Amino acid sequence: MTPKPQESSSETQRPVSLRVCQAADEMIVTAAELVVSAFQAKAGRFRLVLAGGNTPRGLYQLLASEPFACQIDWSSVDFFWGDERTVPPDHVDSNYLMAKQSLLDPLQIDQQQIHRIVAENPDLAATAADYQQQIAKVLDTPVDGSPPSFDLILLGMGGDGHTASLFPHTAALSEESRWVVGNHVPQLSTDRVTMTVPLINQARQVLFLVAGDDKSDRLAEVLEGPYQPERLPSQMIRPQRGSVTWLVDSAAASKLQS
Ligand code: 6PG
């Protein structure tokens, strides 16, 4: 089933903010500033969803170092992941391991604040359901209710237009109620666990980080081309009440018209 096209009327779509930084390292500094701003704008617990892949590593390292580390009260942050590969937590491909090494260990984050996806469990449906339970518990909302709102969700975009593990033409794109699902990704001959569009689109803030010339064609299609969610899943990320900011470097932005 093809995902329902997003209504084009303006009242259902918040503006998309695009910020182009000259180089990737400048983009990472700007991203760290945006994370600090988002944290400082929220009273109480700050529920943060981390992105996987390679791009965010530099951001995590920067947040774990001065002058950024001291600007956030890390004891009030709950850490989640937008997706995870089906590998153990000590595997080189693990999104959890990348964040553990670049952010969580350097900041000596308490285990109680870390909510990783147990994606090494072969029963992905159970893993996804367990993660939904954990989200509901930490965000204090009914597990069978509407998706809750994370304060900030960090996302990347793959060269094929995927985000999290919402890959083109995969079943997860059509999920309309569950917050987390297992997703078979034939193009990678693998399975993933991923947050779904209904959950991501409840976020107060979404921040995409996209760098590199290899993303330029797809970024132009996602931001300026026709709405084709099956082929370009990143287009589905349009928070209903929250904001979405695309933070990109000039290489990734090189094909944009606007
Ligand atoms: C993953 C990520 C994925 C990533 C993009 C971009 O598990 O790989 O969730 O969505 O953000 O593939 O990855 P890079 O930052 O490595 O280009």
C-alpha cells in the first residue's frame, strides 16, 4: 500500500527550514548550537533521538567536548535511537556503539538514561514492540495510544533518499499506527529496526544532517522535486506541529535551485 500523499495545503505543513553551511565541520558546529538551543528551550526531561550512520559522529564528539558539553545538563537527557542495524551492540556497524564511543562514554551518561534498540534479537517484531513499550514508559504515555512527541529527533539522509531505516519501497513506509517496526531492506539484504513516520512526525523538532556531494542529487529531489514518498522516504518527514530543519553543507546543497 502506498503511503497516503501528504496534504499539500499549507495549514497541514509547517515550513521547512534549510540552512547551508560552507563545510561539513561548520555544519557540525551549527548542529551542536541547535541541539543546545533545543535543550535550553525545554524544561524538565529532554528526550533526544540519535541518528546513526557516519555524519553525526562529529556532532556527538563536539557535544561531548567544551564549550558545548557544559551547556547541557546531561543528567536530564534520555537517549533513544531512530533506528538500529540487526547487529550486537559491540559490532562496528551498531548505531548504539557509535554514539556510545563518541558521546555517551565521554559524558559518562548513566545507563538509566540510555535506551538502545535491542536489534540483535532475531524476533524483530518483539524488539520493536519492546522498544515501543520503553518509549511509552519513559515518555509517560499509553503504549497503545497516539505516538508521543520527542523533543528533538536527529536524522541523516542516505544517497537513496532514505532516513532512519525507512528505505525506498519497503514495508515500514506504510506503517500508520506502530511507533517502531522491524523492516526488511532487500536492497541491503538485511533487516533493520526503525522508528516510523507517525512517530517521527510527532517530534517537536527534527534536524536533518546531510553532507557531501554524493547526496546532492537526491537532496535536490527530496526538497525541490515532486512528492514521491515510496522512492524518497525523507519527504515523508514533515512534523505535524513541530519543525524540521535541514542542515546541509555546500557540497550536498550544490544542486539546489532555491
Ligand atoms: C543508519 C542511519 C541512516 C543514516 C543515513 C546517512 O542506520 O545508517 O540511520 O538513516 O542516517 O544512511 O548515513 P551517513 O551519515 O553515513 O551518510
